[in-house]
Amino acid sequence: MTKTLLFAAAIACGTIAHAQSITTIPTDLTTETWEVEAQSLASDNATWNQLNYTCQVGFADDKVYIQGLADRFPEAWIEGTISDGALTISAGQELGVFKSSTGSLYDIYFSGYDGQTTAIVDAEWEYDSANRSIYGDYFVTTAQLTSIYALDAIAEINIIGPQQDGIGTVIAPTSVATAYNLAGQPLHHSASGAEKGIVITNGRKTIK
């Protein structure tokens, strides 16, 4: 991705001038905090750094809304569409305005990355509803919509939702082991009485 990231070295030390998201979310949207694990390409265009942060995720019909996926823009929302386990996030969604160290202002947008060219493309990711997780190979934040002029490049994106506790109904046993045979195996008393033979109860052998 070297050709796409010359921009990052020039403005990486700037500040967020305006971070209000342009994407509109439903007024009744319910969100949860999901964990994000990803790799971020450093300004040397060679080093990948581990990222761990959180974002807000909400679902409405076949739409998913994610706030703070680009960690420089924690207030910005992006919208994606889910179909048969695939998640498509349209390129060109505005994240905010970035101010470089020289004072220049740049509108910053979301884009996928095809791994080969500097073309602006939609992000085609995977959504696993059973495991409540989203996986994406790449996305970039770009200052251009004609071709990638990247501020950040993020790879191996794993977005993981709160897992179900998996606790079901606990069924109590109908009998409790209070005696053992000569092999140390528990014997269960029930309505029909204890098993026959030599039984050890409270450390004493008895014959049933």
C-alpha cells in the first residue's frame, strides 16, 4: 500500500478540526459497545501497529451503523448493508475534517481498499450473526474521492460484539451421592433405595 499512503506522512501530526458525522442514523437506534482489533499502517508505510479500541454498533433491518470505526473520528457514523452474511460499506461516507500541522483542512472520507490500486471502492466485509462479529480486510480514511489519498490505513479489522452468556436452565439431579462402592464410585440414593452389596458410608463398610 505504499503508493496510497504518502499523504499520511505529511499530515499525521495534525488535529481533528471537525468530527461531526454526515451519516444519518435512525432516531430510535439501539447500540452496543463492540470491541475492535485491527492493524494500523504507520507513516513509514512499512510498520503495522496493533489497535485495540471500542465502537458503537446498531442494527436496523438490513442496515448496520457503526460509530467510531475510524478511531481518529470517534463521533463519526458509517452505514453498511447486510445481505447473506456479507456486509457492504459504501465508499465516500464523510467522517469529518482534518487539520494538518501546516493548517490545511481536508475533508476525510471512508473507503475500502482492493489491495492493488488506489481506486475508491466499497468495503466488502463479512458479518457473522451467530458469533456477533464483523471482519474486514482493509479500509482507509482518504482526503480524495477520485483516488485514495490516505490519512490512515487499517487492516485485519475484527469487530466483536458482546457474547451471549450461554447460561441455560440448570436441572437439579434427582438423587445425591452419599455412599460409595469398594472402587470409590459414587452410589446414588433414589426412591427405590441404595444399590445392593458392600457400601461405604461415612467411612464405614456395610452390607446391603
